[in-house]
Amino acid sequence: MSDRITRPAPPRTAIPGERLPLGALLALATAAFITVLTETLPAGVLPAMSAGLGVSESATGQLVTVYAIGTAVSAIPLSAATAGWPRKRLLLSGVAGFALANTVTAVSASFPLTLAGRFVAGVAAGVVWALLAGYARRLAPVHLQGKAMAIVMAGIPAALSLGVPAGTFAGAALGWRVTFWAMTAIAVVLLAWIAALVPDHPGQPAGGRPALLRTLAVPGVTPVLLVTLLFVLAQTILYTYVATLLNANGLGGAVDLVLLIFGVASLVSIWLVGANIDRRLRPLTITAAILVAVAAFVLAIAARNPALVYAAAALWGLGWGGVPTLLQTAAGDAGGEAADTAQAALVTLWNAAMAAGGAVGGVLLDLFGTGAFAWTTLALLVPTLAAVLLARRHAFPPRRVT
């Protein structure tokens, strides 16, 4: 039996000449950039925020957790509630949510109010994340959908490798509140950009909105979600505590360089995935899991060797950078007409895995020490790789439909 699957592609906006609409896709990439940077920026200015809000650094760290919770609890219900909305109006609403939430964070002197603002930002992220992948696919001809996804998902490593360091530097030089005002300004500019250049697309009619349980029953959707849960949990445990791991092994001064190498390698990964995903989604996903596993193994056995740690960071970035594109493309392909609901489920599991990764890492640190991070990541990647290998018919087929 052929491994080729035949699923109806979701309707999309026609693009004259069947070329990628770069202006619109870059606007979506900027939305991804804002989403990730809004989530992670408190980590870069945490001590200053802690002092400014009059709470401990551990309490300030919960600003990231609250954001992830807001995203996790909102993605599926909001996706269902707004399924009939025109896509452009929904995207504008999500970006406006970021502008509001970052403004609240910039002006608030109250920790509870700041927490509320961060929760609103997480809800906005739930809207945007559930929307971006399907929007990108509908803006591109079928044979270029993978490249369109790669352009949009490039906003993720750009935020981690460029946005967070820049925000940290600006926060140290000008004050942490300035960084959140800057995020508000970017969101306002993005609203005008979307209004001008991003084509609209209708939502789903009431009778055509797939329920979550029916979506999970679509062949291929559940395996993609399982891979997402395991892969993101493995990644989050290692990434969240990489500074702790390096400090314990005498390389605390190299944290910035390790993260820079990881970020640059992630950008390279995005480019490689974008160039090949439309023909090689399955081998790229397998390779990604193997590369991150090899990096975790190196960190497990040689975390005191600077050269090997830098090499591991490069392999790690090359493996991980394209994973958001790969998994969201796989979810969209498997979901077919239920792609938006599948994406919402993926976003929910992604953020749940991120929240769980921080908690699991903390338990591992208390019980077993820093040596457990890399080994646990490696252990989680074994079933991740097995799930990709086994799900060859619908979730990660050898050939994508074009």
C-alpha cells in the first residue's frame, strides 16, 4: 500500500503567480517574534523586575509560568469560540492583546496587576499560535507551504537569539520598563503592517467546525501531538536549566556564548528546514531528534569540556531550530480540514510541556543534581524518535501531498 496520503488541503487565499507573499509572511513572522519575546523577556531582566516590583526573584520568575498557563488554557477554547471569525480580525485581536499586556507590564507597580497582564499576554499568545500555522499555509501554494511555515517560524529563534539579548541589554541600559514599552511599540507597528499587507481569510462555517475529539480521531493527529509533548518536554528541561548545568561544571562564564551558538545554529536550522521541508519532512524530523539526542549525550558525559560543550550547543541548535516548523507542518498535514483545531491542540500541549519542563527540571535538580538534566532529555528523546519512526503513514509520511 502506498505511503502517500490524500487529504483535502484547507482553502487558502489565491496568490497571483503562485509565489510566496513575503510581506504578509514576514508580518506573521514578526507576530511569532513578539509572541516568543513577550514570553521570555522577563528572564533577561528578572533581577531588575524583581527589585522594581518589590518581590523575590523566584516570584518574578512566575511571570513566565503565568504566561504559559494563559496560553495553555486558552488555545483550544478560544480557537473553537472564534472559529467563525475572519482570520485577519482574529490576528489583529491577538496582536492588540500583546500591546495591551505589555503596556500594563510597563506601567504597573503592582505585582498582582503585572501577573494579570502576563496572563492576558498568554491568552493573546494562545490566539496567535493557534492561528499562525494555518494562516501561513493558506497564504502559499501547496508546494510552497513548508517554506511559508519556515519563514513564519523564523520569528522564534530570532526572538531567542536576538530579541532576548537585545532586550536584556536595553533593560540594563535604560531600565526594564523601557523594554516592555518597546514591545508595545512593535505591536502597534505590526497592527498597521497586518492591516496593510496581510490578506484576509474567512473563518469556518458553524457546521464545518471540527470538534476536538473528532480532530484527535483523524489519523496522524495524535502521533504528532505525542511527539510534540515528548520533544518539547525534553527540550525545555535542558534549555531551562542549561545555565545551572554549566555553572555546576565550571563553565558559568560560557553561558552567553553557549546560548549564542545555540541561537545561530537554530537560525541555520530554520533555513535548512525551509529549503527542504516540502519534500523531506519525515527525514528532517528524524534528524532533528537524533541531533538533539546526540547533543544531550555529549552534555551528559562531557559538560566540563568547553570545546565539546560548544559543539553540543551547535548540534542542539541545528536539531531544535526547525522543530516548531516541522511539528506544526505535520499537524496541519495530518489534520487536513481540521488543521486549525489540530494546531490549537498542539499549542496547548506545547505550552503544557514547557510548564511541566520547568517543574520536572526543578524536581530533578533537588533529587539528583544537575547531571540528571541531559540524561532525562536523552531518555525522553528515545520514545520521541520511536514515535516518529512508527508514524510513517499519516503523521510523518515519506512524501507530502503537493
